[in-house]
Amino acid sequence: MSFLADNFPLLRDAFLTTLSLAVLSGLVALVLGTVLAAMRVSPIAALRGLATFYVETFRNTPLTVVFFFLAFGIVYIDLQFPSRFITAVAALSLYTAAFVCEAVRSGINAVPPGQAEAARAIGLDFRQSLSTVVLPQAFRTVVPPLGSVWIALAKNTSIAAGFAVTDLTAVLQRLANANADQLAMVFIAVVAAYLLITLTSAWLIGILERRLAIVR
Amino acid sequence: MTERPTGEPLVRLTGVNKWFGQLHVLQDIDLTIDRGEVVVVIGPSGSGKSTLCRTINRLESIENGEITIDGQRLPEEGKELARLRADVGMVFQSFNLFAHKTVLENVTLGPIKVRKQSKADAEKRARELLDRVGVGHQADKVPAQLSGGQQQRVAIARALAMDPKVMLFDEPTSALDPEMINEVLDVMTSLARDGMTMIVVTHEMGFARRAANRVVFMDGGRIVESATPEEFFTNPTSDRAKDFLSKILNH
């Protein structure tokens, strides 16, 4: 146990890095994904096309490739992110937004069409009817799929370890290399840290789902 | 109601045509509704009467022809269309109350978001309207806690809150249990008495006799007959209307 105590500061910092990667990327992806979903149901064909292009690009590209492109590819067009951490947040956000978009869009499609018709009939424009009537109902139905997207994101943060961010997976590699005799302990500690994020999330998502359910 | 109001046109459809794919659902529709007039549209299912109703606030687009409301041509889309829809109240067969909002919020949403009224003003008016349609004490419930008849009366209050120039009713009682139909028809009858301009698609012949100035009979996407309720029910001129009435009035 003294092994864990010795390395506690390292593990704690790595845990906080993983958690902030997930939370920041999750927030950006939620906003971007919702905007994309609104574009995909918009009456303007150009917006629909743009959002569809985005989703198909990022949903069908391996996350590691997205990381690679943002870390090294954009240097060729004279661009660079201020830090490796921000590069990782950008890659995770852009990638996850595509999945958020599709989850939210399925929620929009699940709202009975009469709701949007009634909203238009009292004079709300497209944006108002989406933001006050359709999206609030859509979000309630997509808590479970968004929860899955979130948990996938929390685990996907581990790709950042390959791009010089000291997250839980990077620490797993480092400690395992340096302490071959403590391998089991290292794995247990790191997996427990991931589970702390994902299982707590699953529990909170369950509560949120029950709290937000709409009676029809 | 016998005498015919005003004679001043409010809603005018001229040469309106609409297709659903191959199906020609509205064929050369000409119809003028005067301010204060109550027009009941009847006809067999598939005759195009609901579609006709829905074109008037452009929930359905039309392929050709012209629709004007209060002299203004229906805009194709965007903010102008939204503004015009605010002046046209609509009541749906399936109520379509906003499921995530309370009864009171359902009624105040339009006045606050579209008419830019203050929340206090909108709520005061909403409570008056809810009282008027007899569901004032349900204001803080959500729609699913109300019966169908109560929900439809809330929907009428929601439309009235916008102070519309004309009210459209698209089969407002067709989704209701029989014992709830009258509570909705009573509200509609009192609206008609108060001089509201109304276009009502319905199968309720009693309402047509009692409250309508004019009955429009549709079949196969066309207006086949247009007459006072008295004339229409006692002496229909077209064979199609005679056939229709014989089927529904014999019970």
C-alpha cells in the first residue's frame, strides 16, 4: 500500500487531468452538437448539408486520427494549439460533437410533430419553436443516449496519453514501466479511477432521467 | 344565429391548388370568409377539408393560387409568416398542448415570446381566458393531468391569448370521448356569439346548425356546396351532399 501512497500525488493529478479533459470536452461537444442538430433539422438546405458533412466526417474518422491531425497536421497550415491539453480538448470535442448531434437529432425526431406545429401556429419562428418547445422536450428523451456518449467520451480521453498529456492512462504506462513488481496494484488504481468517473456518471444519469421524464 | 355579419372579407382563398404527390387534394378552391362570420366545413374523410384549414396559416403550403388574410398575402416563410400566424388562432384535433409546460405557461408562451408582453400581464390575461373556458383552477397542472375536453379548452385559450383575427378549428372534437364533446362545443358556440371569425372543420352537425352562418361542403378536393345551415341541411342541391347527409343523419 505504501506504493500507492508514494504515488498518490501523481495519480491524483492524472485523475484530475482526465476528469477535466472529459468535462471540458463534454461541455463543448454538448453545445456544438446541439447547434449541429438544429442545423440538421433547419429549413435551410445549406445548413443541413454543412452539418451532415460535419457529422459524417467526424463520426467516421478514428479518434486517434483526429488527434494526430490537430497535434501535427495543422502545423502545415501554420496553426497550433497553445497547449497539448487544449489540443486534446479540441480533438475530443470535435469528435464527440458528431455523436451528440445524432443523439439530439433522434430526440428532436421523437417529439410529436404537433408540438412544433402548435409552436408555429402561435407565431413562434423556427429558432424560437426549437429553443422553447422542441429542444427542451428532445433533451428529456435523449438523456440515456447522451449518457452513453458521455461515458464513451470519458474513456476516449485515454487517447490523449499518446499525445503527451499526463492523464490516467499515461500514468498507468509510466508506473507500470517503472514498477514491474507492482503491476496489479497499478492497474487496480487506474481502473478504479476511471470507474469512479464512469460509474458515478451512470448513477447521476439515472437520477436525471427519472427527474426529467415527461408525462404525455 | 341568423343574420350575416359585416360583409367585409377577412380571409380570401383564390384559385388554390395543392397536390400530395399525385393526389390533387385541393382543386381550384375559391372561398371568402367575412369578418365575424362562422363557416363550418364538412365533408367525407379525404375530401381535403383539414388540408384546406391548414393552408390558411400555411402549415400546409400550396402549389398555386392565393390566400390573403385581412388584405395581406400569406408570406412564404420566415419572420413575416410567423407574424401573420400570430394573428391566426389554430385549434388542433389532438390538442398539441406543450407537454413540458404547465397549462398557464402554455397560454402565456405566445404573448410573452411573440407579443413581447410582460410575464405579469400575460399571466393575468391567461388566467382570465382559462376562467372563461372553465379550466381556471387547472392552471398549474401539466397537460397530461387534464382530460381531453379540458386540454382542448386550454388549447382554445392558448389561441385566444394571441388576440387572433380569425380562429381555425381542425376537427376539434374528433379525438374526444363523447361526454366531453359538448364542453368544447359550448366554448366554441359562445366564441361565435361574441363575434369571433371562425373556420371550423367538424363532423358535429348540431354545432353547424346552431352556430354557423354558412356551411361549406367539400368532396374530392373541391367545394361542392356553400349555403346557410338551414338551406344545406333541409335542401342540399348536389347529389354528393344528399348522399353524405343521408349517411350521417339517419342515426
